Amino acid sequence: MDAIKVIQVKEDVRANNDRAADALRERLRDAGTLLINLMSSPGSGKTTLLSATLDRLSYELSIGVMEADVDSDVDAHTVASHGARAIQLHTGGMCHLDAAMTEQGLRNMGIEGLDLVFLENVGNLICPAEFDTGAGAKVMILSAPEGHDKPLKYPLMFEVSDLVIVSKMDVAPYFDFDLEELQKNVRMRNPNATILPLSAKTGEGMDAWCDWLRKAVKEWKV
Amino acid sequence: MHELGIVFHMIDTLQEIAAQNELTAISKVNLRLGEVSGVLPDYLVDCWDWAKKRTDVLQEAVLEVEQVDAVTVCNDCGKTYPTVPQGKTCPHCQSPNTVLLHGLEIEIDTIEGC
Ligand SMILES: Nc1nc2c(ncn2[C@@H]2O[C@H](COP(=O)(O)OP(=O)(O)OP(=O)(O)O)[C@@H](O)[C@H]2O)c(=O)[nH]1
Ligand SMILES: [Mg+2]
Ligand SMILES: [Zn+2]
């Protein structure tokens, strides 16, 4: 019988994924395609926001959308009807997307000619924050009805995001949502995050969001 | 569900290490798991026991989990304190300017095999 070998590994389980994500980000940079990892709780308004964004930007930018869901493809059909190249990724019960799944999705969709790809991650404020997908920017959505205390309860999601969108601002008064309190709570976790309140329904804040996207795409390409 | 995703990432890494070191069977895996990593040890072991059966090199592998206590350091007074009871605010000087030092680990420490 062979002797038992003991091997010192001392490596984080997420390190493999981080390397794959860095390599994917490099390739996307060379291709001039900005991938945005869009994260939030279920029902915060991701698909509605993407549809409204496509209505405004699909004449000036070529946009792809990858919808990750445990099962079903309703979201992919919705965004495709607003002018995006779209595919549905089924995660088979997984609570987040990793770099390998993202890369496979991009290959299946095809990124030739795309300026911008949104990845609608699985609805959940915990696991997606921990896994780098290879995206060039991380954007999270918190809808006003979820409450201004969420940065205290899910700090990692707020720490890793470049941009925090506060959606459904049209209904904020009904939920005693305090925007100033939210800004304070986000800043405590992440002083560098940009915070954008908006409503896809009334259009409030949509110009600022579209400007943020235009600038991010431009900067990614240089 | 999060635990199952973690197990899949672990298995990818272990398969690579087994190939690099020419191991045909891994008998034991020692994992260091941070107290605030968000991973529940019991669920992790359940997912492991299910997933290892589907992986050739892990058929007989036992997973040992060692907990790493969460520790935060204060940037203002330089002292450390246990994260879980105290949170973000330093109990020594009340500063909120603190960073987590340990507790997020999900680290494969050593493996045994032949
Ligand atoms: N009042 C109001 N309702 C909104 C707004 N945006 C989205 N909604 C509503 O919120 C609900 C959920 O919106 P979706 O866009 O499907 O949310 P989602 O985050 O894509 O949901 P999942 O993909 O299921 O996680 C729908 O009933 C939308 O009509 C908004 O700006 N204002
Ligand atoms: Mg959706
Ligand atoms: Zn202190």
C-alpha cells in the first residue's frame, strides 16, 4: 500500500473562482464589452429597470442581458422584447453565479459587437456578493419597500457594490423609507459607493442612471 | 443552497490538487471555516457527503471542519476584539472605524491521500 501523503494547501475555496474571474475580466476588457453584475433581493425591480433602460439606450449602445434564474425564462423574453440580445441561464438550484457559469453564458449568447452586458444575478443579498463573476462593475438594487436598514443587515453586498440603486422611489412615502438614513448606512459600509435613487415607473432618476452607464462603457473601452 | 455551491468549488480545487500531486484517493480534507463566513458547518458536511459520492477521488474522503473565530481590529486604538458579540463598533474606544481580521475564511488547510 502506498504511504499516505499530507499536502499543505492553505488556499481559500474561492481562490479558484477569483482567478477565473480575473481572466474573464481581462478578455472582456480586450473585447471592449462591459459586463455589469446586477444583484438584489427577488422582486426589487431588476427586470423592470432593465426594460426601461433598454428603451432609452438601445439606439445608442448594443446591449445584451443574461438572466439567471433557478428555473423559468420569463425575464429573458421580457428584456428581449425591449431590444436586448438575451439568454436565460438556469442555475439548477444554485444561489449565485460564479465565473465559470458566467463565461459559459457569455459564450452561448455571443458578445461580438456588444458594448454592454447585464448579468441579472440570482435574487439574494448574500451569496452573489461573495462570488466574483468577472464583471467590470457591480451594481446592486435595493427597492424602497425593503427598508433603509438593509446595509446594516447585509453589509457585504453593500461593501462590494460600485453603485447602489434605490428603486421604486415612487412608493417610498408609503413605506416610511428614509433616503438620508439609507445614505448614511451605505456610506458607513462603503464610502466610495455611488447612490442613485430612481423609479422605473415614473422615470425619476433614469437620466442619471443612463449617464452613469454611458460613462462606465466609455471608460471601459479606453 | 449556499453550502452546496461552496462544496462544488471545493471539489474543483481538490480535483486539481489531486491531479497535480498524483493522488488517486483523498482520505481526509481539513477545512478552516470562519465564524462569519456565512457557511453552516452541519449543512456543509451534509452537502459534502452527498457530492463526494459523485467524485472519483473523494469516495472515502472525510471532511473535518475547524472553526476560525471572528476577530475585528480597530483602526483608531489598534486593539482587537471578538466580532460576533461586539459587531462594527470597537468596545475599547467606541470607534466605528474597524476592519474584520479573521472570520471570513473558507480555506482548505491540508489534505491527506495516496
Ligand atoms: N411602483 C413601482 N413598482 C415597480 C417599480 N419597478 C418594478 N416594480 C414592480 O415590482 C415588481 C417586481 O419587479 P421585477 O422587475 O419583476 O423585479 P425583479 O427584481 O426582476 O424580480 P425577480 O427577477 O423575480 O427577482 C413588479 O410588480 C413591478 O411592476 C417601480 O419603479 N415602481
Ligand atoms: Mg427579474
Ligand atoms: Zn478602538
